[in-house]
Amino acid sequence: MEFPAPVAPAHACPAYYRYGPAVPESPLIVSVPHAGRHYPAAVMEQARTGRDGLERLEDRLADLLVHRLISAGYCVFIARQARAVIDLNRSENEVDPAMVRDAPLRSALVSSAKVRGGLGLIPRRLSALGDLWKAPLPWMEVQRRITEYHRPYHEALDATLSMAHDRFGHAILLDIHSMPPLSRRDGLPPRIVIGDRFGRSASGRLSGLAAEIALSHGLEAAQNHPYPGNYLLDRHGAPLRNVHAIQLEIDRSLYLDASLRHPAHGLARIQRIMLDLADRLADELPQGDFAQAAE
């Protein structure tokens, strides 16, 4: 099932939809990298599972969470391509060797826990389904996806964050994800997890405020456990240069039905909370204050 965008995007390309003014009117920029729902026919022909299986990789309908931010005039980037096609939250080199053939002998592939678990730049497998693809991809196809989808997304974020920094003296990237419901033996499980790479990608002042806002709305919040963030925060967060990147993981049961596939009545509430959080983060530190506040 496809869900229409709230308004026509200001810019659309194969990599992303971009909403908001050409020059940011707020220091806060929004990214939704795992909500893409485009599955090219050539990709589906190579899949060992149906679309329902590949959709398990998605942050299911996480783009719906930012509709009010789009209406409020924030600059918002939403991935178009499905995560099964390419994962924008991995580096270009996090390629699983089992996913490619004909790779150059000197290709500098980087291993990581995510790659070893089958969730590299091109996801290879899911524990519940096994291998996702009939055969490895040609090296040139991987490079094509990097050139057409991965680089444009990150270059557009870089450019927009730079414009926000130039205008306001600082910039904040709010990277939106969704997570399956968590469990905890002692106390209530967190419904929102705020990641800042353990303080490396954002000021603790901003991460702490995000947790306070969640709690003020009755949502248990955790910081960096179990999701501290990944490549997007590492690439775009630079607190010493007054560019801050925070990841938000939202419990899917807060806005989806019991199947975790379709919007539920809770969606409107979470949309309001997201707008409150964005507004308060954007207003937290006045121009010129980040140099003193960054940690």
C-alpha cells in the first residue's frame, strides 16, 4: 500500500524527496532515510522473497511522522529508494563481500558488526528470512546505486546543513527512524531512543532536552541504548563546528496498528510530539551560543 506525500515536494530525484524552502528558515534539518518504498522491477526480479519480506527492512511508514514538520516549513529529506535497494545509514565501503561479484582486488571494503550481521550497504539477509537475494550483485551495480542514490542524499544533507549553519551559526540534523517495541525486565521499556553516538555527534544539551520533551509527553526515553546511531550521525555530526546530529528511534506500536504495518489512531499524537520536539530543539540555543554549549 502506498501513502501519498502530504504536499508536493520542493525537489524530487531518484534518491529523495526534499520538502521546505530552498534556504532553511530554521537551524533544524530533518532526515528520514529508511522510509523509502520504491522497489524497482529489476530489484524484485533478484529477490528470493516477496515484497512483504523486503519491507521488513523498512522503518515502516516513518515518513508519516514528519508530515507536521513539513507543513511547518522545516527542510525535510525523505528517501525514495527502499532500504533493500541501498541503506543510506551505512558508509559507501560497508559492503558485504558476499553481496558482490567482480569487486576490484584493491577495493577498500570495511567490515562492521552490521555488515557481519547481513545489514551492510546492500542488505544481504534477515535472521527471520535468511538470504534475501538469488545471487550477488555485479560490482558496477553497487557503484551505480551509490552514485545515483547514496551520494546525492548525503551531499544534499551536507549542503542544506551548511546553509543552515551559515544563516544561524549552528545546524541540527534530526534523523528519524522507527524501531520494534522493546522489552525491559526492570521498569517500563523506552518508547523513544535518542542517539548521539555517546556524545560524539551532538551536544548533550540537545540530547538531554529531547529526552525531557519525550518524558513530558508521557513517553519513556533512553539515550544511546540500544541505538546510538550510525553512519548518518558520524558523517554529519560535528559538535565542535556547531553542527549537531541526533537520531530518534520511535516505537512503531505508537503509531501503527497491531500488525505494525498500517497507521493507527496514535499517529496524530506522535506527529504532534514530533513537531513539539523539533520546535523546541530548533529554539534551544540562540545564534552564537553553540560555541559555549558544545561538549
